[in-house]
Amino acid sequence: MISLRALAIEAGGFGVGPLDLDVPVGEYAVLLGPSGAGKTLVLEAVAGIRPVRTGAVLIRGEDVTRMPAERRGVGLVFQDGLLFPHLTVAQNIAYGLGAAWPAWPGRRRRALRPGVARLAAETGVTELLDRRPATLSGGERQRVALARALAPGPRLLLLDEPLSAVDADAREGLQDLLRRLSVDDGLTVLHVTHDLGEAFAVGGLFAVLVAGRLQQVGALYDVLRRPATVEVARFMGARNVFEARPVPGDSSRLALAPGGTLRISGPAPAGVRHAVVRPDDITVLPEKYPSIGVGENVLAGRVRRVICAGATSVVEVDVPPLFRAAVSARELEALGIEPGIMVGLHVPAAAVHAV
Amino acid sequence: MSGRRPSLFWAACAVAGALLVAFVVLPAASMIAGAGAGFLGEALRQGDIRRSLWLTVSAALIATAIAFVVGVPLAYVLARRDFVGKRAIEGLIDLPIVFPHTAAGIALLTVYGRDGMVGRLLAPFGISFTETVAGIVLAMLFVSLPFLVDTARETFALVDERYEHVARTLGSSPGGAFLRVTFPQAWRGVLAGAVLMWGRGISEFGAVVILAYNPKVISVLTFERFEGFGLRAAQPPAVLIVIVAFVVFLAVRAVLLPRRGRLRKGAP
């Protein structure tokens, strides 16, 4: 288990924590959050390259909070790989195997060769061993950086946005490699990113950090469908967040502050302050849809704006309040949706999340 | 924008640059031409010039070596750490640049001279900084130290600190990360700073002449010959030191500038 206990970090007047997080051995955990949330500070504190203000970092039960980075047994891969530019790929990997000097002569260097070859084969960089880092593509660099980080046999692998600087093809290959390292080799991973796609492709456990506070820890559908806070909901892409209160006498209906009500599945928990709906849970209906005005959670409104984003667009519909619905290009064309027309919105009760 | 403007701009830059290069090259070329053919052999046959040249080059080298040992760690700390008084230390290190060099000599004399605080302490051990090689090294060190420290600090700052973080997680101590990861990426800049410092050292006159008129470094010898015997007598040592400095600078530039092939391979 990798445990953070009331961990607080401060850097340049910005504070993170105190936060608690448990990552079971062999788990692939993703620390998610918007830019500037403090994710990298947490990663650096776990790695031992940034001092903590209070709290503790435990790796497999051992308190490593005051332990220097070189004794913690953690591997670290940054977004840009940060391969040592004065060394070849083989020398970079050998560094992690304990090569005292890059050009260490004779027996010691020969002894490292099998280890370098094994790691290179595992990460798919065998053909690159004699190359210099500057000649590698983004994906190749990350593979070498992974091989180097794995070389000392770390107890925990720390990844700081490792896929954000690589192209789509290389990204898929790296995602497979990362999953394989975690699932097949049982490696514990803490991966930091702001990219939801990157996170969902590899992660098993998700921790959401916003503005230095750990907001929620859970599985994919916990954080995606059942956000614990408005901040998590917004970060996860729920673009319909309304102030709301249970309707007096009907706790399974929420009264939205801007006006109107929404039915939810089951009674609202105590202390509900917001109603959250993801755009992809809303169905846009044609104006003449027969259930307009009579169906449960079927609302009529005028299209204010259509934001095209390729295969899926966002349609803003003024009910009020202003709802945002995700619509495929096919539906957009079929329904003839354009600014100014009236449409219906179906918001399933199960898709309304009370926060 | 019209198509002619950029070419006019570049032409103006070229003219300005050519004027500047001529301004630098003309005096040196004129001095060398004025010395006449065969001056080099003649100059090297003169014992006082030979001794003075060796003294100048070696004293500047010793000063640079001392600055390397104490200045590179300081430059690294200044590049990597923030602490109270850091700005003050950076300013103090640069102080010799703005010191009039004769004033620097006087200042050094008050501390390291026979009656100076340190001079008195070291005198019983036979260490003196007046009229000795040690004094020359001290003067050169004082006036040229900022060139090494500043260049090294800027070079270290250009090396991403996260390289060291990665090296630490791979088992290196802070010192190991510096020696194996940071310094190999920064050595060209540090060497450039050392050469600048050495070059500044061999040209020093003001501080040296106050602290140690004798033994004579080349700048003092040139001055003495000019005062005593005129321009012709002063030219051989002056030309000699210019040529030595020029050759060293060219050689170091050849080492510092990466070759095209190495650039293609991504060598630093």
C-alpha cells in the first residue's frame, strides 16, 4: 500500500492538502485535476524531491517522509521524458542499473548489458540503444524514460503527464505498455494528468485534486457519474451544474435556482445544494415531439448556440436555465438544429445527480 | 510591410557590425604590423619577456583553477537555491567588475598587504602577497572571479533541475546527480567562463601593479618598457600576449562549439 497521511505541501505561496490517499499494491492510480491543482507537487513529495510541510508518505508501510529520494525506491517519468542528453539510450537505461559512470570500462559495463537488453526489450526500444535522445520521437523518448525508471526495480512508479507530449499512435502503444506493467508485472503506479482520456485509458483508481484539495477518490464511474463535489463534476465535464434545493414535500424533485424543477431517481440526500447533469446524458428532441410539456424531465427551450466540435457538438438550449447537451453530427443534421429554433430536452431522472 | 525594408534593416546591421569588428581588429592588427617581421623570435629570445609571459599565463591559470574550485560550487548553489541574502551575494560577487582596478589593488593591499589583517596573520608562515607571485594570483583572482561565477551560474540555471530529480530517483546522491548529469551538460559554459576569467586575468594591470610590481607580469613589463624606452620597445611583449590569448581563445572555441555532425546526433 502506498499511503499519504494528512500530506500538506507548500510551494511559492500555494498550498496542497492536507490530503489522505491509499493506493493498494499493484493498483494503477491516477491523480486527476486541472492545471495548477497541485498534482505535480504531490508527485514530487512522494518522490522525495520536494519537502512536505506536514503529514507522511508511506510506501509498503515504511515511512519515507524524511528519506532522501535515492533511497525511496520510486521511479519517476516526466512529461518530456527528460532523458540525459549527453548519454545514449543504452547509457540512460544503464544509469538506472547503477552504472557508476556513463563510459565505465570493462567488466562492470559488460555486466550491465543483459539488464539493459531486458529492459529495452520490455519497453520496445531495442533498436534505439545506440541513439542519442535528441534523435528520438516523443513516444520513443517516453519508452526509454520508462525503461530507465524501471531499471532500479522501483516499488512505485510515478508518472507526470507521460502521454501528453506524444502523438495519437504512440500514445496507444504507451497506454498498452503502462497497463501491462501494472497488470502483468504488479507494479504500483501513481499517474498524474489533467487529461481525462489519458486517465480513463490506463487508470483503475482515480483521485481528483482541485485547487490543492483532494475532492474524491474512487473508480471510474464513481468520479464520472457520481461526483462528490461541484468541482469534481465540472472537471469531469458535467457542464450543467445548477444551484438546487429539494422541493418541499417531494424530496425526489429538485427546484433549480434559475427556475424549473428536475425529477431525480430516489430521494435527495440531506444537504443537497446542486443538481448536476452531464451533456451526454441529455437527449435533444424535435420541437413537435409529442411529450413536450407533459413528460417527466422533458423541457422545452430555444437553441441559443451550437458549438461544433467535430463528431460531437454542444447545443446550448435556453429553457431557462441554460442547458448544454451533447449531440452527434448525425442528430444535429437530422433534427435541423440551429440557433433560434425550439427543441425539447429529455433529462432522465437517473442522470440527474444531486450534490 | 514593404519587401525592401528587411534587406535595408539587414544591411544596416551588417554595416554596424563591420564597423565594430574593424574597431576591435584594427588596433591589434596595427600593433602586430608595427612590430615588424620576425618580432616573435626576437621577443622570445629576450629573457625578461619569456619569464614575464610564463608568469602571466601561469598566474592567471592558477587564479582560474582556484576560482574553479571555490566558484563553481557557489555558482551551482546560486543557480539552484533560493535563500535570504542570495541577491546580495550575487551583487557582491560582481563587485570587482565595477571596482576601478587600481582601487581593487589598494583594497587588496589593506587586507593582504604586510600591515593588512590577513597579511599580518600569514606573515609568520612566510606567506606574503606583496611583490610575490601569490600577490599576482590574488589580484587576478579578485578582478576576474565574476566572469567564471556568473557564466557558470547562468549555465547551470539553463540545465533543467528535473534532470537531477530523475537522477536522484535512479539512485544518485545530490553530488552524484551534479557530477553525472548536470555538469556534463554544463561543462562547455563553465569552460567558457573559465577562459573568459583567464583572459581577464592575463590582461590585468591596475590591481597587480599595486600589489606586486615585481615579478613583472606582461602588462607591467609592457608599461615599464613604454615608459622607459618608448613604443618600439613595448610592442614585442604586447604583441606576444595578444597572440597567445588569441590562439588560446580560438582553441577553446573549437572545443566549445559542437561540430555539425555531433549536433545532428543530438550531442549537447
